[in-house]
Amino acid sequence: MKNSNISRLCGRTLAFVMLMGLFNACSDHDHPTPVISPADHIMLSENLTMPGAFALPSNPKGYERVATYFAVGVQKYKAQVKEGTGPVQYQWVFVAPEADLYDASNAKIGSHFAGPTWKLNGPGYTIMGQAFSPAKTYTKDPQSIDWLLLSNKAGQEPTGIFQGVGYIFRIATTGGRAPVTPPTDATATADVPYTAVYRFVKRIP
């Protein structure tokens, strides 16, 4: 079975497990165990300590957070020829995220996809992000994708609730790293389950 088929099956299963995972293990199996909801993930993320690399530029009036969303979905990868290999070998390269966004009321309110882009349902408010150079990243868990600090994308004005947002934090990540086993052919793809909390912050004028 090709990597693409394996990763697609695992991706669907693990994404469901992560969304419906257990908050605390319960020794009494006669009672149901609590479920971690998007609201729980958001609440727990408030206790996290931000790394020094994520410090924002000084601003006399500080900054205001305009939204916090929980994402559950996949990080998409594809095969690419590894330079300088003979016979030819392949490696995974990142393509794009594909995730649903949830707010603190557990409502599915939008999606996260290539760009990277965050888009809300209904009004369609959007924001696009771009990496700093050098990138502002932090490794909390070697098994999970890095935390990131992004800025809004130059030339792409955020709309609606995102108006004025200058910074996007990706924190509290789980999963999402490229598979350890390299692809075996040029057509291979992998959808790796992940979750994250995204914070959207703007400067107070």
C-alpha cells in the first residue's frame, strides 16, 4: 500500500482521536471520562509561558488580543527528490495546513488552509500570515510541529474581526510533523494530524 493511502487512513483516525481525546485518565472504567473540547484546549493554553523569541516590539499602549481559535486538522506533505542522491531518494516537504477552527464556545467557526490563511465562516473574514526572517519558532515537543510567531502578510489587508491584527501566534501544538519514514516514490503524499491554538493580536494605537 502506498504512503498516500496509509497516511490518509491514519490521518482521519488520529484527527478524530485528538479532537475527542481524554482530558484526564480515569481509573474507574464504570464512569465516562471527560472529553477535551476546543474550549478546554483554549483555556489550558492561557497557562502557557511564551518563549522569549515571541516577544513583540515595544509599544507604549501595548497589544490587544482580538481572537483565539483552536485548530484540528492535518499538515499536508508531499514527496520531493533529495538533492545529491544517487540512486534517487525522496524527502518530505511541507505543502499546507488543512484544519477546522473552533472558538471558546466549541462552535466550528472557520478554516485554516494554504497561504497560510485563516477564514471565518459566514462573513468570510480572512487574514493571511507570513514568516519572519529569520523565522521565530519554538520547539516545545520534538514530536510536534513548532510553535510559530507570524506577521500579517504584506499587501494582504486583514478583514472584519482581523482588521489591525499584526501578529499571529501558533502555540500548544500537537502532532503535525512530517513522517519519520521517507517517501518511496515521487507521487507520495502524507496528511499528518495536528492540533494547535492560534492567537491573533493587534497593536493598541
